[in-house]
Amino acid sequence: MNKVIIIAEAGVNHNGSLENAFKLVDVAANAGVDYVKFQTFKADKLVAKSARKAEYQIQNTKDVNGSQLDMLKRLELSHKDHDRLIQYCNQKNVKFFSTAFDLESLQYLKDIGLDLVKIPSGEITNLPYLRKAAKLFSKVILSTGMCTLKDIRLAVDVFIKEGFDVNNITILHCNTEYPTPMRDVNIKAMLHIREEFNTDIGYSDHTLGIEVPIAAVALGARIIEKHFTLDQSMEGPDHAASLEPHELEAMVSAIRNIEEAISGSGLKEPSESEKKNIAIARKSIVAKTTIKKGEILTESNLTVKRPGSGISPMQWDEVIGKVAVQDFQEDDLICL
């Protein structure tokens, strides 16, 4: 069974504090995720000075006047921070991962040893970025928030042209609203993506709660990505739509249970664990009254009761009319 890959998206929920980032690694490791993911960027290469905040960013930062650039500058992680985070992840036995948001950051992540790249939804229409990612990395996770099928196809084509094997591409269904209303999740679009592109699929979730990523696993997601935080009440753009530590643990546990539940053969047959209960739960044909040897077996002197270790009631018609081969007391299993 191939494990579902669970990516705990710390993102910028460290609020620019390396101490918070370490605490987020602790939470991710304790929850048992596969990767803890941060964001790698230089704010002045990511947004123009005139770029406004999204509505959710204004609401969650409680800052109407500040620019997106100012906000992101406070959330940058330095290269030294990355080095320390990687070391700490290694100590905690959880894989470090990050998403790059500019060309220089893509190169940096490659230089520090990452071979897997995550394309965020906002970069899926960034041709220079896609080309560089395709040249640098051998595996790609493509997030598709705000996308049409045409957007996805154009991005996938960039990687195919660079010689990517489709088996090394995973496409994540995603909705880029924080939090995503349940009515807008459209989880079946994930299946549409698989049909159209014949790739592995996954789901990057921004809903509140853990139900939707669990449902995505049941539908065939191979990768789940979910934001998490130390505390939803912290000030910052993504905290409000992130899981708290106990919720992340619950999601991981549920996903591991679901992947086991869907890992069977697909054939309807008794499982090993339930076979021992067949004789206990099913019934047999038994004597309803005292029956003497040679007496005719009839609906008047037979009935059906547990256990199921005798003649099955499905053979009722075959038993009726037969001659008793021995004496039977009430509740004795009938034998022929």
C-alpha cells in the first residue's frame, strides 16, 4: 500500500519568528505528517509596491492600510533560518519542504538539495517560473486554485516539454479562498483532473475543519496539503484558515485510518477478522420440539436458531420432508 503523503503547511504562520517556526516543526512531527512545508521568497521579488492585500489578508492581519509588500517582508525567512529549520526537521524526523515564490528562491531550494518542487496556485500562469522549475527539479506538485482546465494543461505542457514523465507530476485540486466555503470545494473536480491528465491527484485544502481532506483521501488523493498553526487567534494572514495542533493530529489519524480502509482487494468476501464470527452470528436448522428417529421433518417440528455451525437455513426446502436419522431434543442441531 502506498501511503498518502501528508504535507503540513506551516507557510508563513511563524509570523517571521524562527522560534515559532521551530514550534511548528514540533507540532508537525508530533502529528506524524510526512513533510512540514514553509514558504521561501524575497518579498520585493514577489509583489510590486502597489500590490494590495487580499480581503482575507486584511481581515486576518487587522491592517487596512498596510501593503502586501510590507506584510510579506515581515514574514520572510532568511537562508540562515532555512539552514536551521532543515537541521531541526532532521532532528525531529520530519521532512523539510518549502514552496518558492520567485526565480531566485527556486534556485535556492534546488541548491539546498530539494528535488521535489511545489508550484503554488498563484504561479501556475507564470511561464518563466514554470520553465525554471521544470529545468531544476525532477518531481512536481502542481496546485490548481483559481484554475480552469486550460490553465492546468498549459502548465503541465511546460513540464512535459522539458521531458517530465507524467508519473512524476501530481496535480492538487485546490480552492484559493481562505477559508474556502464548503459550497465551493467541488471535490469531484479532483477526479476530473485525474481523468483529463492521467496523473496522480491530491488536494490542497483551505476549508475549516478536517472533513474535506479526509473525503479527498477516500476518493483517491495521493497527497494532502493542509495549513496548520500554533493558534488560530494569532495575528497573520493564514492563521484563521489553519488547523490547530490537536486538529492536525486528528486529521493525520483519520487519513491513516481511511487509507487502510480503502486498501483492500475490492472483492466482496469475508475478511480474516470476521470469519470467526460466522458461526456465532448466523443460524442453523434446529429441532423446535422433541423429534423421534424416523419421524418426518416438518415446518412444525423445525425452526432456525443460532449458532450457524449446522445446516444452513438456506437449505430449508431440502430438509423439509426428510426422515429424522436419530432422536433430537429441542434446540439440537439437525443433521441428515
